Amino acid sequence: MPSKKHSFLNFQLDHMTMHVDPKMYNVCYVIFRVLFGVEKDDVIYEKRKEWVKGTGEKSMTFAVRVGQGAIGDAKFQNTIFAIVQPSEPESVPSHSRELLKKHSSTVHWQHVALRTNDLLAFHKYALERGVNFITPIMQDEDEDVIQVFSGEWYLPGTLPSGVFFEFVQRNPTPELLKKLEEHNRQSWFKDKTFLGLYQEKEMENQSGNVRSFLDQELFKQIQSRLASKNLWEITEDDVVNVEKMMVEFAKRKNLVGT
Ligand SMILES: [Fe+2]
């Protein structure tokens, strides 16, 4: 294990999610099947929706397992790709379609999901350092996973990038689920999480209010502290001070009661 302050910061790569042009969607699927050796059993999920009644279901997303851990509880150490297409008809707004259009691209890496052994501890740690999350911790019962999604990474004053992080814990124990439920009675909910996230991003896109990973004010504070330095001139003191800045910012923000 690398040198880390806490074991919940020893992240493993869980999955990566890519949005693709609908014309690429089926081709992507077959490429995974043929080239990455994805068998039918490795297709972990596929979600469909009938956007307009009577027009038939469309596939929104699929996820494929391309690798599995070799040690310990291998069942929960998969390496997964999730692919999303804008499945909405033209008459229905789609943040996924806009994401591709804004980037003038037919492919966009949307999020990377990191697996931790203690999501609750990491979530608290990140909140205490001013990180914004767009959802509470959610449980996907289909997949036996708890997960939370961060705000997007982008430079203040520019357009949101569409790129964010997800943090997951696999195989939560019944005790942990109970603890989470008590810990966060109001915001805890069970959902088909993909749909929960998809809806949340759609709402953000339509409102034009996209949450950033750190508040712009905090980002600018950090930016101005480091502005005069080359990367190799950033000292351990700088790192410690930036962390203090983040903790103080988060404390102030919580006092204001946001
Ligand atoms: Fe994800």
C-alpha cells in the first residue's frame, strides 16, 4: 500500500464511464465483446427507457467487466467500463447529447469511479475539505454498491467540463447500510443509481447551475497561493497550507449553513 494517511484513501480503479454518439453505441459494445474478451456474463447491466410512449425502448447505458481481481474477494474487484449514449429522441432534452455537442466530439470520458474500503469515512473527509457532491450517498441495490458523485472539475469562469469523480464501496454490510440510513436520514435514498445520476445531471444542465468540485472561491484561493510557482517548487508546506485553507473554507461554509 502506498503511504497514505488513512486506509480509506487507498483507492482502486472501479470503473470508467464514457458517453458516445448513438451511431457508435452498438459498435462500442461489439468491440468490447470481441477485443476485450467480454462474455455475455461480463455484461453487468444494460438499462433501457421508453422516452416517448409507443416509440419503443432505447438502450441508455451498458456496463462491461473487462477484468477481475486475482486476490481476496475477487467478486468485488472488477474493472468495468460503462458506456452511455444519448438515447432520448430529438424532442426530449439530453445533457448527454449536449455534452458531446459542446465538446465537438463523438466520445467523452465523463467520470472515473474509485473504490474505497470506507466510503462514509472518505465522504466525511472530503466534505471537511470543501468538496462538493451532487448527490447524497446512494445505494444501488442491483449492484450491491454504495456510491457518491462529486461536482465537476473545471476552471472557474469557464464552461463546466462534464468531468467528475464517483466514489464507491462494494459489498456494503447490512450494519453499514443501517448506519448510513441513520447517519443521513433525510438524504439517504435507494435508487437505480444510474437513473438517479442521469436525472441529476440533466437537471443541472437544464438549470445551467453545474456544481463544481470545489467552490470557485476556494479554487481561486488555492490557485493564487500557487500562482508564482513551477510545479517542482510546490513545497510540503504549501500542501499542508492548502489543506488548512480547504478545511477552514469548509468550516466557514458550514457555519453559513449552506
Ligand atoms: Fe459510475
